Amino acid sequence: MPISSRKLAANRANAQKSTGPRCPESKEKVALNAVKHGLCGRFKVLSCEDQSEYDDLLRRFMEAEKPVDEVERELVAKMARHTWLSERAIRFQEGCFLVQPQSPEEEAANRDGIAVRKDLDNYLRYQTCHDRAYARAAAELAKRRKERDLRERGFVRERRAEAQEKRREECHELVTEERSFKVAGAKSDAEFKEARLYATLAALTRPQNGKMAA
């Protein structure tokens, strides 16, 4: 059945009366309306937790891991966040065990009655989820560091090979130059000896007192 224009106008007018929170403070409060445990969705330090403790945890992770770029810093931050959330899940698990009033039998046996809340399994799953997320971030960080180390080692090997090649070329040039000097020296000695021989022969064949030497 089609909606009449009169009813449609009334619906639009009613929609304008409730537009939700408008100021930033109200929007922030409304955003937390459905937050029960903060173990999923966007990460946030809860009001029952200490922001300074999380900041200190993040700082210690950064100092220990020493990330070198933005990608590594984000991986380290993930490790800190998932550590925080895993510990939060453990605290919620502890709250699932409720001490009950003792029955006469339990009192006689000096035992406490314990009731376990049904949402314990949820918190166990959240803990496992965040522990695995931590492991993935840590593995990715280790992978990036290994690849960077291999690149650096390859660069060092390349520079070392270049230096060795340069030294070989320099040695070859020295050997070639030394050989050239030796060849030039030998040639000079040969020319000198040849010149002396010619001088000796010339002296022997030089006429003495108008006569040829015998």
C-alpha cells in the first residue's frame, strides 16, 4: 500500500526531532554505550584501567624492540595492544568465578562453593585471539628484520667483493708496471751494451799512424 504524502511529511518531521548527539563530548559517551569488555573492535583503554600503565607498557615495548621505521613501530604497537587486551581478558576470566555461600556440608568440609559464569568461554576465546594476534605481529616483525639483515649482509658482501676486485686490479697494474720497468731496463741495458760494443769495434778499426789496425 503506497504511503500518502501527508504521512511521508509527518515521518520526515519526526526524523528531524531526533538527530542524535551533536557535541564531541556527547558523541564520545554514546560511542561507549555498547562497550562491555572492550576486547573487540577499536582499541581503547577503559575507564577502569590506567592509561599511564598502558603508556608505560608501550614505551617498554618500543625500547626493547627498537623499531626502525613506521611499519615496525606499528607492529610493535600491535604487540603492546594485544598484550594489554590479553591481560584484560584474563582479569575478566577471574571475575567469572563467584564464591557462593557455603552449604552445611561444604562448611563441614571447609570448602567454598564456586559458581562459574557462562561468559567464561567468551573471555577464554578473546584471550586466545589476542595471543595469536600478538604472535602474528611478532612474527612479521621478525621477518622484516631478517630480510633487512640479509639485505645489509648482501650489501656488505657486495662492497667487500668490489674492494677485493679493486685490490686485484691495483695489484695487476703494479705487476704490469713493474714488468714494463723491467723490460725497459733490459732494453736500456741491451742498447748500452750494444753502444759499447760499437764503440769498441770502432776503436779497433780506427787507423793508427795512417795505418789500419791489424
